[in-house]
Amino acid sequence: MIEPCGVLADIGTDHGQLPLMVLKAGLADKVIATDISEGSLAKAETYRLFDCRLGDGLSVLKYGEADTVVIAGMGARTISKMLERDCGAKRYILSSQSEVGKFREFLNKNNFKIIKEETVSDRKHMYSIFVCERNI
């Protein structure tokens, strides 16, 4: 669901697998990988292919620095709290691991327009993925 972009930020990158695949596929000119865990970020840094930043949520980004933001693998409340800070991105790819209905409500109430929504299956788990733009 990632379209070609200039700068993609992967918030909560964990081991850096998503940034690696994005760069290999030529979907972004630059990738910023962030994580709150020093250990996880250290693993992502071993690739030496993208900008790795230690920090919480969108706080490590300058306004307008990334045009696409990916936040996946966290709960609805955690992601919602992060999205309260406007980082100036054009596109958001979001996947909440819990309370998907409440997360959808949060997006609608907080000026996010859902452009595309998909549910994917991975073994026994179902994941909802939202592609959004912030309404101005």
C-alpha cells in the first residue's frame, strides 16, 4: 500500500525490515526509521541504508520532513496519541493491532480522510490497514 514518495518515515520500525523493503523496491528516495527501543533501533542501524532515530512517535520528525508516515504494529490508543501531533505528512499508512472500530472513529473525528482500507490475514491474525490523508 506504499506508493512512491520522497521521504517515508517508519514509526516504530523495530528491526528495520519495512524500510529495507521500501528502499529495495525503490518506493522512497529516503527513509527515516524510528523506534523508542534502543535495542530494536540498533538492529535497524546495522543496514546502514536509512536514517535511524531514537524517540517516541512523531516527535523525532521535523514538520513536513516526511511525506509518507507508516505506523503499524501498535495498539489503537498508542497510534491515536501519536497522531495528535501533526507532522505535516501528506499520507499515512496505519495499522492498529487493537480496537479497530474505535481507531476508525478516531480517524474520522480527527480530520483524517480514509483513502483506502484493506484487511489482510497472516496465519490466524487479521489486520486492518488504513491509507489516510489529513483533511485541512
